[in-house]
Amino acid sequence: MLFFTILTFLALGVGGQSDGGSGTESATESAAVVAPAAQPSTVVIGSGVVIGDPNTVVVEGKPFAAEDQTASGKFTTAGEVKPILEATRGNWIAVREYDGQDLVYLTHLIAWRCGLHEVRVGFNGAAPEVWELPRCQTEFSTPNAIPDDQALMIYRSYELGSIQSMQVEILLDDMSEMSGSYARKDVRIP
């Protein structure tokens, strides 16, 4: 962004000079001012890509944009949930051996999902994949409550002993990112 600001400033300085007193710019000079802003920038963010507008991210074909960060008091923005997630990073994910399976829980992140665009989880060094989150219920007084019909989204089942390490990536609704890596022994619950 700084590069485009400097380039635009330099281009405006050149374009502001008159061409022999006529007070008009040539088409080439006008294009020099417009062209840098029209060129899309591409920045890799996780497995997503920022294209053109630095406030919009496209991840696997889904566009995400920065949302209004006005605090609601209901913990529905990144500004409200990010400090909580930073302080509770060790609780983002858990593994439980139950009924002959590994159950991987994202209960904590799902409880603070309002303010998040997306959560990705990877196991044993594999690339993280999107973990679907229940929608934020802003029409109710408790938007982070997990709807009864989506309660099973808090965990997934895997073969017993198959989960040894976990990687969590979060894209917040202010377009910032957080991540954490976890060993089974550190997040195993009885």
C-alpha cells in the first residue's frame, strides 16, 4: 500500500507540471496516474489470496471483507473476541478418547464464532481444512449461543489414536489472522 501511495504521489507531481504552459496533460501522463491504482495487488494469506481491494480476501472461491468493528457488547466483532481468543489460545481445540474414537472439539472457538469469518483445522501436518461454523444469531440477545440443530458441529470423530497434532487457523472479520499448533498430549481431555 505504501508503494502505491508513493507512486501516486510521484505521478501526481509529474502530472501537475504543465506541458509548455497549456495547462493540459497528455494521455500518457494521465495513464501514469491511473494505471498503478488499477493494477490489482496479489498477496497470499494462508491459502487465500487478496486480489485488488486490500479489504477483500478470496479463500477457496469465497470472498471475505472486513466488517464494521463497532462494539456491540454482544461479542460479535473481531475487536471484541480477539482479546478473548488471545488469552485463551490453549482452549481453542481439544481431543477426547470416547467410545473407541478420537473426538476433536472446537467448542471454545464455536462459542466465540461471531467475529470470525472462518476457522481451518489441520491434523498431523496435513493442510488445514475449513471447519464449518454455526451462523451467528444476531437477531437474538445471545448471538453466540449454539443452535440446537447445529450442536453436533462442535466436534468431529476420528479413528482412536489417529490425531497426534493439530494446527488451527482463524480469519477474523477484521481480516486479521490468528493461528495455533497443538500436540495431542497438551489438549487431551479425560
